[in-house]
Amino acid sequence: MTGFGRGESSSENRRFIVEIRTVNHRYCDVAIRMPRAFSNFEDRLRSAISQKIHRGKVEVYVNYEEYGEIERSVSANVGLAKAYIDAANVLKSRFKLRDDMSLTALLRLPDIFQVGEAEADDELIWALLGDALRAAMDALVSMRSREGDKLITDISGKLDSLASMLVSVEARAPFVVGEYRERLNARIKELLGQNMPDDARLSAEVALYADKCNIDEEILRFKSHLAQAKRCCESPEPVGRKFDFILQEINREVNTIGSKSNDLAINENVLEMKAEAEKIREQVQNLE
């Protein structure tokens, strides 16, 4: 399900901006892009996101800004300074140079001093980042909910269409065997004339055909699957994956009805049901 959310949270000298985008995906796939300095918060971000988003490709962008005065720390890279001095002494000895190595000279060398932000309290940082994340998630979930309501309305209407087609199939099914018996009688008369086989043999053939093309069980299971799908439409919980399974079962029953019925009118309904079920399947991919 597609959606977008943006959240912002700031303190006296820091600001976090979190943007979240989601697109359709069968599973929950979260990708987070954030400054390396805050990579230790990535697991917390994933956990908070997965509590509210169960399906979709999720892209999270974390932007960080500083303003005002930030307490800094400065540290000397003693090992690197020693390496510089040792290398300078080698050159001094090799080329008989004058020794003018001093603190001022060391300060000019790269990477001797490392400047960084004074260690901040992780919980204070997370409180700020968490506030921005929650604001972004609230906006995202609200947008996805509005889209979800529209999808559910559309899917529910298509389920009603499937139910109507099933009514037509169920009404047609009892006539299939009788019509087969009439066609069989007419064909035998055409081929054999008055030398008709005994009625017992004809009845056995019709009974065999009736058992072969009986779709009562498929219709019963189809109705059950439709009822479950309707309950999914009314559920406040994430139902995308459950809906996937129900649609697989609906397609199974439709295919079985088509293969067993051997009736033109029923098969026409089967083709329409397959098309409608496919439309529902495409829409369900967008559901949470």
C-alpha cells in the first residue's frame, strides 16, 4: 500500500526530520537511510516501524541538523603524531637536516587532532528521533488507512459479484444431469434406432455422469470462502496475507467447478468468476 509521512522534532540545538515512503510489496521490507553517527538507533527504528506496518516496501530517510552551540570534544591522535615524528627523524638523519620539529609544526599536519561532538546521552537523542518518527508514522498510517478504506469498498463489491455468479451456477447445476440424460437418449436413438439398451444400463451411465459432474461440495466451500473474505473486509486487523490464502482457495474451487461441470452456461460463469477473482487478487496486494 502506498503512503507518505513526514515528522519533525527539534531541541535547542538539534533537529531530526523523518520521511517515510511505502509502496506495494508482498512482505515487509524496510530500508533505512540515516547519518552514520546515529546507526546505533537503526534497530529501534525497525522495531517501531514493524509494529505498525506489516506489509509493503518501506523507505525511511532520517535527516539531522545542528544549530546554535554544540559542545565539542578535541582529542589528539598520539600514535599518528609519533609516526610523523619518527618519519621526520629518518629524513633528518638521512639528509642532515636541521631539527625544527615543534608543537606548532605538528598542528599543521593532517589528522593530528580529531574534533567531534561531546558524547550525547543516547536516550535524549532517541527521544528526539522517536518523536519525529512517531509523527511521520502517524501521517503515513492515516494516509494508508484512507487508501485501505477505498480498497476494501472496491473488494467488497467484487466479492458480492462473485457471490451473485455463484448463485447462477448453483441454480444451473441441478439441470445439468437431466439435460445430459436427454442428450444421451437422443444420441443413442440416433445411432441405434429402436435397439435401445435396457433402462438399467442407461441409468447407470447417467448416475456415473451425475457423480462425476457434481459440484455441491465446491459450491459449499466457495460460499465458506466468500464469508471468510467478507469478514476480512470488516476486520480492523491486518488481513493482506490471510486474504491471499482465501483467494487461492477461491480460485481452486472455481477451477474445480469449471473442470467438473461440463456445461456451457456454468463455464461462462466460471470465466467471469476467474476474471473477478483476479481483479480482487490485484487489489489485495495493496492491503496491509
